[in-house]
Amino acid sequence: MRKGSKRCFFMDYIRSRGEEIDRILLYAFLIFAFALFIIVPFHAKTLKVGIAQNKPKVYWDEQGNPSGIFVDILDYIAEQEDWEIEYQKAAWDENLQLLESNQLDLVADVAFTTDRDKIYEFHQIPVLFSWTQIFARKGFQISRLEDLNGLRVAALKNSVQASLLQEMGKGLHLDITVVTATSFDEVLALVRDNKASAAATNYHFGKLNARRYNLEETDILFEPSSLHFAAPKGRHIDILKTIDKHLADQKRRPDTQYYRILKKHTSEEHEHGIPIWLIWGSLALISVTILLLVTVIIFRHQVHKRTAELKRANQDMEKRIEERTEELSLAMHKAQVADMLKSAFLATMSHELRTPLNSVIGFTGILLRQMPGPLNDEQKKMLSIVQNSARHLLSLINDVLDISKIEAGELELHMKEIELVPIIEDVFALINPQAEEKGLELNLRVSDHPRFIIVDERRFEQVLINLMGNAVKFTFQGKITLSYYAENNFLILRIEDTGIGIPNEMLSKLFQPFMQVDMGIDRKFEGTGLGLFISRKIIEMMGGSIEVQSEPDKGSCFTIKLPLSPQETPCENESC
Amino acid sequence: MRKRVLLIEDNPENFFLMQYLLEKGGFQVMGADNGWLGIEMALFNIPDIILLDIQLPGMDGYTVMRRLRSTPELAKIPIVAVTSYAMAGNRELALQNGANGYIEKPIDPDAFTGQIEAFLNSSNTEVPK
């Protein structure tokens, strides 16, 4: 009850004072408006700025707000300088006309040309640089300027692109018909609707929008131009100078608002290019592929290892193998389905794994060199361990990747003629520190013939490093000798060691994946057992073979046989 | 006068790694984490050499190289591609697209600045090993 009466009283009060409040509000408004009228012209300049539709440089977003790189940059400067900005929407050539008749103070995104410099006022430091790029319908073969001969090419009316095409056509004696439209969207639409064969736009707009019109970018990219704000001739020189001052200041360092604005609008471009679901989808698929591949490799390994045990064991166990094999074939089938993604997976995986490793190895190296400051012995020792482990991890990644490539049939070789001695010397230089550490002698028996061989240089080097590395790893005293000679148009290269050797029963399995000479429980060697498998595959792909002879406790000898080129003599004139 | 290096690399750790080595080696380092920014910075403050990662977000390294080469002010600046060897043919692709040289990750801290000096001192067309 009391509450009710209180409320009534309040309402009455409001009602009785209503007229008075209205009047006060009216006065207040009038005073405010008058104050605004007086203060604003002294307080801030209102600049009328014309912008056309040209995403991401300048455009009107879906809500009708002015947006884009030029707008953000001008807004930023305006905030610092207390300017008021009023953006006006117009077609491109309309903007230029309004500027000429002093109806606009500035137009954003104007490419500087000497002709325009005569009729407009420009500031000095470019806001952006742009290129002209040619876009064509998908599948339309245009890759050089000459391909435009006899074609109709669409461009924006009164734009730099339009005049450039005319000039270039004349200069290169090409018959180019330039068709113009009043917005970039219409320019692209002309090509889509078959009214022109190609379109010339700035590359920012084209790249962002070509797909919507079913067009694709061509390799034709020309005429870098600098983009500015333009004012009517002889006017707003102080404003243009202020814009220059801010741009100079902003462009000096990478962490300024200017670069943040650029990044904001270009990463938008990036998002438009690849939809986010596709990125997540691919990531998910890549993860599944990784899992599958790892599963396949692990299953194979296990099946191999266990088959020998199980044969001796009972039938029960055999049943389990069957189950395993079934799982394996299922996994294999799934892996085949994912085959399409394999190349993408390889590229991504290798890059993704190596990128962090690069910084681990790099920074450990920096610390070990004591560049940031001195280390004590304990720290040095620990960091050396980190470095060795990281290098080891890197070589494991390389091995697994090579295996995947070999199994996917994607290992590409780049065969060319190389000199034999330098590459062997490089390998020796690399292996020598490890050999010295173990007190082993490295011998190289150089021969005059052959001097040259046709191989994939990197892969050949990889095989030599693997074989020499193995020799050092499995040898504890004595020496390692590399020798070579030519025989029946083949290179025969031998790597002999005085190491632990390989038992007879292991010899035949040596080149299979995951095989390593097992010396019982007291000795274990680092490595995946993938190196020899990869080496053999590489040599076979180059048309050669690897063989091994060995005697336990005496040593091993690996022999590489590779075909020599038909002309084994070096090329001395250009005709060969 | 210290030589100016423009480093275009999107991975912050690797960026810092190379920046550290270059600055210790007496270079002045400018940086960008995407190709577009890289070209802008190169035009604003012409570098003596450009180190370029291939797998960049948005515009990839090959495209960046082509754009650099087709821009008159930047066409002559030596470009060194810095990337992991990963896929066969990366090196060839980089050289075809306008790189003067190629450094593989992982970077060797002992050799890195020496390699850059070598690229700077060699003529524009030769690729030091």
C-alpha cells in the first residue's frame, strides 16, 4: 500500500512538471546546438572524402560503414589531429569529377601519374603500392602480354589501368580493345558475361574478388603504381603535409598502427582465400593421415617381428596375427583413401616439424658458441646433449619422410653430371670428427677414372653419408676405406670397415626397413634401421645396386654399382 | 655503413633466431611476417639483401619473389630463400622464380652470417655454395 501511494505521488509530480521539463529540454537543446555550431568550426576541420568501392583498399561494408586500408589510416590520422571526416560514396570517375569541382576535399586511393599531378594535389609518401594484374576466365590461357593481342580487355573508366592498356597496346603493337565500366565489380562482370576476354584491375581487388566471378589471376603483372590521397589542385596542402608526416612516422617501424591496419585487411584477404572450415577440415584430415601412416608403419613392424616368434608358437597366436593382418589391411585401405592428401601431408608435416626444430638447433648452437654469455662446463655438457638429441630427431624425421615418399612413389630425383672427388671429400669432412673421436682411420683411394657421374647430387651424398656413418658407428678399432673404379661402364664404389660385421642370417634382411644388427642385450645402437633401406631404394632408382659382404668380427664391405653416362668425359664445349 | 637485411619469415622463433645472428654479425635487420608487408617495407626502405621464407601465410615465397623481380626498384636486390628442404625441387623452384640463393633449415649458427656475406659479395647471378 505504501509503495503504491509513493509511486502515484511520483507520477503526479512528473505529470505536473512535464511541461516545465519539456521547456528546459528545449532550451538545453538549443544552447547545445548553438554551442556546437560555434565550437565545431574552430575545433575541427570537416573533410569530405570521396571513396569508391575497391576492397580491401576502400569500400563500404555490409552495414554501410566506410572501411578499408585508406579509411582506417585516415581515421587514425584524423584522431591524432582532431579532424572530422565525412565519407562520401561515389563511382570512381564521379569522385574525380567532384574533386575537380572542389565538391570534395580528398579522394582516397588515387594512383599517382604525372598527368594527374597537373590537376590534383598529392602528398609525397605513398599509402600503398599496387600493381596492375590481368584476370581471365578459368582455363583461358593467358600468360604473357602478347596473349592479349586481338582481345577485348575490360578496365575501369578513367583508371590508370585503362590508360596503361591503351599505351601498352600502342607501344607493343598489340591490337587491344579496351572496354570500360564504372566499378571494378562491373569490370569483372564484363569478363564473366563474355563481353570481354580479360580484365585489368589492381591486384588487391582482383585477387580478393576474381573467384566470385569465376575468374583466375594470370601471371601478367605490371606497372607498379603508388597510391595516395588526392586533393584539388592547390588546396589542402597543410593536410597533405600532415598525412605525409604521419605516414613517414608510421612506416619507419614494423610495430606501428600502419602495419597493423595493413595486416588486418590483408589477413582478411587471406581468410577470404581459404575458408576457415577448409583449414580445420584439412588439419583434421592431415591428423588422420598422420595417425594412419604411423599405424601402418607400426603394424608392419610388429607383424614382421612377431611372425618369426609365432611360427614357433601355437595356432592360437596365429589367429591373432590374422586379426592383426585384417586390421592392417583395413588401415591400409583407409590409408589409400587418404592418398590424395599425401602430398599436402608431406609438405605440411616436414615443414611443421622442422620449423620448431630449426629454432631448437639454432638457439642451442648460439648458446654453445657463448654468444649471449659464458657457460659453465655443466651447462655446456647439457646443451651439447640437447643439440645432439635435436639433430638426431631431425635425422629421424628425414628418414621417416623419405620412407613415406618412397612408399608413395613421390621421391623425385634431379639427375645431373657431377664430379666425384669433391662430393666424396665433402662426405669425409662431415664424417671425420666422429671417426677421430673413436680413434678410427679414414682412407680415401682416389682414382682418375671415372671423374664424373650422373646422379642426384643430394641423394647420392645422402647414401654416402649413410654408409660411411654406419661404418663409423659399427667399427671400434681399425680403419674405414673408400675406393672406387670404373668397370664395364659402371662405377664400382666400395666402403670397407674393420667393424663388428654382420651375421650371415642377417645379411639377406639387411636392406629391409627397421633392420639393425642386433648384438644381444649388451649393445644397442642408435637409429631407426631405415637408412640402408632408403639408400638401396635411392641407388636402385638411379639405375644401380648395393651389395654387402661381411664376416662377423672382421668387418663389412658395401659395394655401390652405378651406371656411368655414355659420355664419361667432361663436357668442354657447348655442343655436348 | 651497416648492410640492411630484410627478413621475411612468419615463425616468430625462427625470426628471432635469424635476427639475433644477423645483428650479432653486424647487419641491420628489418622484418616482416608476410610477403605483402615485406614488399611494402622493401619499397619504403630499400634493403641490401632479402631473406625470404617460402611457406608464408597468404602470398607464398615464390609469388613474393616474382613480385619483387617485377618491381623496377627492387628487381636487382639479391634474394636468398631460407627454408627446409622438405619437398624435392624446392631449390630449383626458388631459383627459377628469381632467388639468387638458397639456405636450408636448420640454420647453422656458425655459418649463417658468413653465407649471407657471401651472397652479398657475389655478383647478382652467381650462387655461392
